[in-house]
Amino acid sequence: MSQLPVIVGFGGISPAGRSSFHHGYRRLILDQLDEHSRQETLTDLATLTGLAQYDNGQFTLGESTLPDRKALAAAVEQQVRNNTLIRRIHPDWFDVNAVMFNRPATVHTGEQPLQFTLRNRHLPQVIPANWTLRDIGGGQSEVTVDGSCELIFPDSKTALVQSAGMLPTGFEPGKLYQSRNHPRGLQMAVYAASDALRSVGIDYDSIIDRLPPDQIAVFASNSIGQLDDLGFGGLTKFPALGKRTTSKQMPLGYAQMPADFINAYLLGNVGTTGGALGACATFLYNLKSGVEAIRTGRSKLVLVGGSDAPVTPEIIEGFRAMGALAEDKQLQALDNLAELAEEHYRQACRPFGNNCGFTMGESSQFLVLMSDDLALELGADIHGAVADVFVHADGHKKSISAPGIGNYMTLGKAASLVSDMLGEESLRQRSFVQAHGTSTPQNRVTESHVINETAKAFDIPAWNVSAVKAYLGHSQGTAGGDQLFASLGVWKYGIIPGLTTTPEIADDVHNSHLNLPLQHLNTGAEGMDSVLINAKGFGGNNASAAVLAPHAVEKLLTKRHGETAMNAWRQRREQVREQAEAYNQAAINGLARPIYRYDYNVLTGEDLQISADEIRLPGYNQPISLRTQNPYKDLC
């Protein structure tokens, strides 16, 4: 009997804010929320970004003291709106008016011009003894030859792409724990994994008391590693800048490092670990590993996630050079504008509309999965279940970046599984698609064809399609996590986020069997039984996940375990919900801190008790069995 991987916790940080308890989702539909939920999320964002502090039952905002969340929410709402979602790149990330670049310059010494190229304010050639180079600030350098000939030249330019989906302005994850020069992506992973783990409402130590240590697994990574200055970015450019390479830049740059950090500094995990890479499908690749670990019985508890921080001038320039990003001049041309104002940057990403490229984003998202039997035993709250994740490549390709045929197979298999588990009528009338929806002209045609043809094949008359990159941008490998957290909220608040940044659906979009809502779509909390999370990744990395709603999961588990067991689970769940909500309220008030256990309970081989049958670890109730099942008995 295969165990169903149920979602018992989720958390993270994105341009919409904290993901646990649906706060990130709430930011997407802020105008649709009831007053209580709206005040909570605005307060959460205010304390998260340092706008407000909470102490002794009151909030301080600058020099003002506010008595409650209602007053605080009213005071900070506009600033919170301005500091979240897609927007013009803030100087905290980099100065869009002074981006370093290579350019030739000519220095005249007497009548003879000398040609050389600048790289980040430094000359690549050996500078002659009679030359001096001095940084004079403001993105300019000064060359002096023999003390008599001077030339001042610029070595920076205005960025051609100035919009991105950035984490809320003012949020600094590295200040919440001893970050020790960790790259930004790893700082985000520590925060996000902690948020997910604490959202479960069950103390982690009490969970591991019931499990052998090798029945816990972590699958997490990102698509391109840590490319800021504290990771691979600094490793590759510091020598040219005359800066010292540190001992941390090389190891902390690796793309599997989010999983390594969680194992070493949050969980102390000795079970299975891994970090799959698959471009935009990376999160779903790791989710597939987690689902298979639980379904096969190898693991009972799995943490799945991703963390990408690609809002750097170098990465943005790389994707721009590919022709993948929406440049400012192209956005101006779309709307016939002489210049872009702040509100226009917010409309940069337009899935399935007339668009010109995707918008870079950053995000870290984590899920806590349990086997269904363990979830019922512990009284864990069930937010949904991941039935399966399907992955297919594109076959032969002309261009490695061009889309292909693999996505038809992944989405078709996911739809077929939902139909088998919940019925044809449920698939046709009560499922929706969270599309990859990058906002490129090519994606709007190719992905809409995939979804539309799948809808035709399964006789779905008007398949609802959402695409949250419209709000968050494209966080590369973590994009599937963004899509998932924005879908879980639908089963709490009953609203599918609409394509609100898209003025109208483009003429070349295939939509005979699709519903592409330009406004938020109210379906009711139990109006949708499932969602299909779709990813069309660079290089031919396609993945689609079939995710089931909590009300649908309860019906399935009742068939397996019986009504008596389910009622007992519901009773245990009440206390778990109370504990989870206590964390939520502390986080809203800005009082929660990430889990980070540095140099904690470090074990060596001498600490273990080893026999031919098992290994016992200090601090763990259950041993690790060494008796493995031989899959090759027919050969022995």
C-alpha cells in the first residue's frame, strides 16, 4: 500500500512576504480579504520589513505609538503595497543608474592614442609605470599619464532592465540569525525552512522521537547556485577587482547548498538528502524526489524546497542578452509610453497577454510532507496532498532554449491521475492549472497550446488557468514553489489569483478550452478539488505536479483508514492547530526568529553504537536498521 504524501506545513519568503498561514497568498488578493485577515497580513509585512516593532501590546511606527493592528494596518498599507511584489529595482539590491560594464576608452598621450578596455573600473592590461588610475566615485575613474595628461571616462551605465520581483524592501534575513557571510539565497533558505517547519505546529524533536533517523529526508536546491558576491559571483569576479577570494565563496556557491544547510543547521538530519537541478522545474524535481520517498516507504517525513536569489546585475544582464527579459524600452513600446512610472514597472509581467519577456524574481519556498499514516497519528493539519510529479524531456532540439514536446506528456499524465483518483467530473469541473506563465511571447503560445490541447483531450470545457509570476516574477528554480503556495491559499479563501497585470489575452494564445481570468476568480473554498502545477524549463526540463485539495484528501483517507480513525485525528489536530497559530501570531508581531543551530550536537564516529543489525545515535530514540531488503534475490 503506497503512502499518500500529505502537506502538513509550508513556509517561505517571496516578493509577497511570508508564505506560511497563506500570508504571501493573501498579499496577492489583498483587496478581496476580510478585514481581520487583511490587518494580519499588513501587520506581518510591516514587522517583517522593520517598518514597525511590537512591544508590550503596542506597535511603534517611527516616533508614533499605535495601539493595535487595525491602526497599524491603516498607517502602513500604502507603504507595504509599494514595497512588495514586482516593482522597480530598489537600491538595496543595486543601483539601476550605475551598472558596471565593459567599454573601450581612448587615452591621448601627446598625439598618439592608446586603446584599452575597462572592466569594473580596472584595466585588464599591465598599467605602465607612468600611468595612474584613480577611482573618483560616481561610477567614474581618472587616468593620469606622466602627471600631465588627464582623461575622465565613465565605466557604468543605466540598466536596460529595471523591474524585478524582490523580497519586501527592508526584509534582511541575515540579520535574524548568525548568518556569518552566507550568500543571500542561503539566508533566505534558513528563514523559509524554519517558517515551514514551525508552521506544522508539532515540535520537531517530538516527531523524531517516533521515527528512525533515516526515515527523514531533505530535497532542496536552486537552479543556478548562489551567484551574489558571497557565493560564486564573488568567486569569479573578485580577482579582477583586486579583492580577496574567501574560503566560503566556493563551497557556499553550490546549488545543492540549501539542502546541506537545512541538514546541518536546522534538522541535524542523517537521513536521505539530495538536490535536483532542472532549470525552472527544479522545485518540482525535488518535490518528485520527496513524493517518491514517502510513497515507497523509505521516508515518513520530508522537507522539500528551493531558494533562488538571482536579482543581481550580472544575472539580469545574462538573461537580457538572451532576449528573455522585458526591457524598459520594450515595455514603453507595449503601452506607447515616453517613460515608465512606478505603476508601469508593476505591470512588467503579463502572462498570456501582449508581452515582451519575463521579469526576474527571488524566492525561497519549503513544504513539509508526511506519510498519511504518520500525519493521522500525530494529528497534523493536512493542507493538501501531492499525488505525483511527472517529468519529461523534450527530445531532439534545434535550440537548447526552445520549448519542445515534453510538457504535453507531463501535464497529460497529471490530468489523468487526477481523473483516476477523484473522477472525470472532478477533473472537468473542479480543477485548475497554475501555469508556468513566464510572460514571454514564445511561452504564451507554446504553454497555452499544451494546456488547451490537454483540456480538449480530457473534455474540459473551460479550464481555469492562473499564473502568479504576474505578481512575483520568475524566481528560476523556485518558481514551482511560488505556484504551489499561491494555490494552497485557494482552499482557504476560495479565490484563484487572476491575471490582473494582463490587459487582454493576446490573439495568438490558444484558449478554446481555457478560462484565463483577468480578475480574481471566486470559486469557493471547496470549489476546486485539485490543481496542476506546471513548469516548462530551459533546456527541456518539464514537470507537472498533481496536488489535491484538503477536502478531497480527507475523503480519500476516510476510505483508507475509516471514520473512527479520522475522528480521532480531528481531535488531535485541534491542539496542533493551536500550537501552529501561536507561532503565526508571534511571527505577525515580528517576534519569531529562524531556527539556526550552529555547532549543536555534533556527532563523530566514536559517539555511535554500531552492530551488524543497527546503528544507534545519541539523542535519537529509534535506531537506524542496517537490515536492508535485497532487491536482487533472484540473482542470489
